[in-house]
Amino acid sequence: MSTSAETERVEVAAGVRYDDDGLVPAVVQDASTGRVLMLAWMNAESLDRTLATRQTWFWSRSRSELWRKGATSGHTQAVRSVTLDCDGDTLLVLVDQVGPACHTDEPTCFFTPFDEPVAEPFATLGTLQQIVAERASRADPGSSYTARLLAEGIDQVCKKVGEEATEVVLAAKGEERAQVVYESADLLYHLAVLWQASGVGLDDVAAELDRRRPPNS
């Protein structure tokens, strides 16, 4: 019996329209934040390896060889899904990114705007969650408040969330708009720490919000 992963491999691969060089562009997007991370090229073999291993593989046009994202840097991409566009000539790859996506150590390869970017609040929360996760795994509790709070345990994290929620309420009751904004930011940060301590991801919360959305909204 074929698995769902094998079925996906067959369905995606069958409809791909490669260019004259046997390549197809692959847009890589962060599954949690929605941020576009990079654009690279795949051939039939790299696509098959990507779907089989659930790690991104690409074709280097300059070196004429296959390469796996993060093989040398450790900045890997765990594949959530691969989707083919309506014309069959572009792939969208949703990933969980480890570390920066760009070889310049920027979070994304797209960091040179032509104009002022429009704020993306949900993407900002995703970035916050990534920072908290990095502090949890690498930072020294002696120098990182986030690492120290997590090391103190879930009871202390819950206490801080309760305190910050109270601060938001008091600011709102006092009709202090700027303070509501400030305290809400503190609350969201500590909530991200609580998610980390509880093994909850932003995508889990987003999925629950989507589930509650009224039909046809």
C-alpha cells in the first residue's frame, strides 16, 4: 500500500513542466510565518529527493550538481508540503527553517526592499517564536532572560503570563492606549515563551483559529 508521501511524490512529479534545461523554479516559504525565504531551482532528481527525504534538495546551475540546503551550514529546511502551481511550471515548498535561509546569514534572501514594506503582524509573531526557540536551545540562562525563564519551569512561566495579562487589563481600564500596546507586546512575548515550554507552535494556534472561522467568511 502506498503512503501519502509516496502519493504526493507521484502527483507532483507527474504534472511538472520543466524548462528546456530540465529545471523548474521552487519558491521556498516558511510554513509558520508565511515569509518567502528563497528561490532556487529543481530538476526531476532533486524534486524526487526532496519529496523522499522531506529535506530540500536543489540543482546548482553554476556548479551543475545537486545540493541539499544546510548540508554545510546546518541551516536545514524540513519540508511540510510541495505544491505545483496552476501552469505546472513553478513549485511552492513550505518548510520549517532552521537558522537563517540566506547564505549572507539574513533570515530570508529577500531583504533589499524597493519601498517601505507593509507590516505583517502574524509574520512578526512567527519570528518571535523562532527567536524564543533559538534561545531555548542555545542561550546561556545566565545571560538570556528567555533561557533563564524557561529553566525556572512552567510554573514561573505561567506566573509571568498571568502578571502580564493583568498589566494589559489595568492599562485598558485606565484608557492608556500606548500602555495597552506596550503591555500587550510583553504579554505576547511571554505567551511565546509559554508555547515553547508547552510544546505548542504558532501554527497550532493558527490552525485552531482557522477551525473557529465561520463558513464563507
